[in-house]
Amino acid sequence: MIVDRNNDIITSNQLFSVLITLIVGIGVLSLPRALADKVGPDSLFLVVIGTFIFMVLAWLTTKLIEKFPNSTIIEIGEDLMGKPIGILLGATYFLYIVLLISLEIRAFGEITKSFLLISTPIEVLMISFLLVAAYTVRSGIECIARMSVLILPLSLIPALIVMPMALPDADLTNFLPILRTPPMDILKSIPEVLFSFLGFEFILFLGFFVKDHKKVKKTSLWAIFTISIIYIYTVFITIARFGVQETKSLIWPVLTLFKNIDIPGTILENVEIVILSTWILSIFMTIVITYFGAVFLFSRLIKSKEHNYLVLPLLPIVYIIALVPENVAHIYTYLGLYSNVFGSIFGIAIPIILLIVSLFKRRPKKGMRKGV
């Protein structure tokens, strides 16, 4: 049995904040462009369809967690398919998360350099951010969850309040004609929405820490619903303001939206600077949670009682991988490939396969318990 450091436990309310800060990150900034490029005026319908599909997937994943409380993907795999398969699943999920961290930190560096710190080398931005994230990860999941509760309103509320100020320049005819996209094109575009929900698969190890695992399903579904409302709100205002063609031509249309907002009667001229500064809090939590996930899974693989000493050795690996993309275009090419291929495998296929297998297996013995 493994003794988990500090007996870290989080509540279902904290899980709600963790999931939202984890999922709403880089993806939302380019979501309107990706949807406008694929389905044009039917972007809102695609978000609704994608949300429904993902809520079903989330329900299936949480059913797996209910059947294996206080277990990670490693223990679930071991119980259902044997120890070698469990170790293989843990190792592949570890590599999957490391790649995700690397792409996120590179995208963060590119966006911050373009809009905030133009003269600062991107290497300095990434290293500084990774060092702060690594320090936070060493504190454990309970500290991370408490930070998520505090950061969630700080990172989202300012943006949600400022966005409606773009409506006076909006044109609702930008969503016309509706329902003209061929059904096959809509189906092919669903992965674009699923990319924006990427990160929910972390519930396969976050559920391990939840105090009342019976509330994991309800909390997770509410988190997905809340995120979908944020996405619908963002896509609606962005396309209504810029139109389909202009939205398709912008790299980060949401940031451009804030750049074009003028708040009359205030001394605040650069609204996008304030919004981007608060957005950094959200992407910080995204990277912290994914970093913790990688370190935690690796500690389970090597049967370690601590994860602290594994944090810093992982940092140079993440940094080197983050330098692989040559530019912003390559980053989003890699992110698209990551979402369509690896996201589909690790976020959809594997949890469903494990759930199906569990239906034909007897109820497993109690797995590794916290504090045992």
C-alpha cells in the first residue's frame, strides 16, 4: 500500500473549480476562429452538439470512477486487465500529460509575448512560468484546489463582464443563414469543440482525491455545463462582433475582441491588458493541475510515497519539448493533432473500453486507499 503525502483530500465544490480552471484555458481563445472556419454561422449549434456529446462522455467516465472509488487509472487498469496493462496505461497517460503541458506552456509564451511582454524572450517567459508552477505543484492537490477556488472568479468574471460592451457593434445577421452546413461537415467538426473540453480526462486521477466520490458525477456534469455556457457566450459575442470571415482570419479572436472594446468615461485604455492578465491566472492553474497530474501518476508508477522530488526533474523535459514547435501555426497544428488523435484515445476510447470491461468483471477489491 502507498501512503499519500499529507492525506490530500478535496471537496466536490473544489473539484468543480479545479475542472473549470483546468479546461477553460488556451482553447477558448481560438475556439471562435476554429468553429467559424469549419461551420461558419452554425458555430453556436456545433458548441451545443459538442456539449451534449461531451456530457455523455463525462457521465460514462464518472460511472467508471464510481465503480472504482479512490483508484487512479493505474489501479483501475490493474483490477480490470492485470498489472502490466495498468502500468502501461499509467505510463502512456503520463506521456500524454507531459506533451499537453509542453504545448500549453509554449502557447502561453507566444500569447504573452505578443500581447503583454513584447521585448521579453519567450524562453524567459516559459522558464519563469514553469518554475512558479513547479513550486505550486510541490504543495499538493489540496493547496492547488484552494487556489482554484480563489482564481476561478478572478480569471473569468472580468472577461464575462467586459464582453457585452462589444454588443453595440454586433450584427446578429452574422449568424445567417442558419442550419445550412451539411450534416457530415458538422460531424467532422465536432473534434474542434472537444479540444476545448480537453482536460476532463484528468478526472481519472482527480477523483482519487475527492472526499465524497458519490458527488463526483454531479459535480463533473455541472462543471461541463458551466463551461459550455461560457463557450456559447464567448462564441456568440465574438462572431456577432466580427462576423464569420473576419473571425476566421484572426489567430486569437477573443483577445482581439477585448482589444477593440472601448469603455467610455474610464481611464482604462487597454482593456485587453487587464483581461489577459486575469486570463494568465486561468492558464497558470491549467498548467499547475496538468503538471501535478504528470508527477502524481509517475509517483504511482514507481510506488513512491512522495511526489515532491519528482517535480524539478520533469521541468527540463517539458521545456525542451515546448521548444519543438517553430511558430504559432505549428503550435496549433500540434494541438489539433493532439486533440484529434491522443485526446480521442485517452479522453474517450480508453475510459469507455475500461467501463465496458468492468461490466463483465466482478466488483473489484478495495484499491489503494488514501491514508492507508
